[in-house]
Amino acid sequence: MSVTELTPRIEARDGVAVTVYTKSECWGCGKTKQKLEENSIEYTEVDMEHDQTAYLYVTETLGYKQAPAVVVSAPEGVVHWSGLQPQMIRKHITHRDEAALEAAS
């Protein structure tokens, strides 16, 4: 399966769709969701403990062993990472326009 098939296309900010693959009792998952919610970012949460296809996608296709796994689908392409990574949330979701301007200068 492709990323497009497993990543729901929910419009968030600036045409960005965010999917957060989580596990229960995951501190980083809760903090990642909190960071998105604080910035009014819509996201789709997929519980890997109850969705075997999602678990296989994260572990085998993406190659991650740590939750959460975050997949960001934007007009310019797909970016993903695992674990609590506030700098990636900022760069690719909450402040991506600012990051693009910084990279261009």
C-alpha cells in the first residue's frame, strides 16, 4: 500500500493533512497531539494497537519502532518522523511557511 492509501486526506492548515499513529500509554503521543491542538491543527489519529495495517505501515514501510509516527501530506510532498519532535512539528506543520522563507534566504 502507498502512503496515500494509508494516510487520510483531511485538510488542516494550508492544505496540509496530518496523521498521527499512536499507542496507548504513550507520553510522546499525548504531547504531540497536545502541540497540534494548541496550534489548532486538525489531525487524524490512528491507534496502531487496534489497527494491524497501520502498525505494519509504520514498522515495515516507514521503518519506525517508536511512537508516535507522524505523517504530513502537503502539496509539496510527504514528510514523516517518529517520536516527540517539536522542531519537526514546527517546521513542517505549525510554522511551515516561516521555515520555507528561512530556507529560501
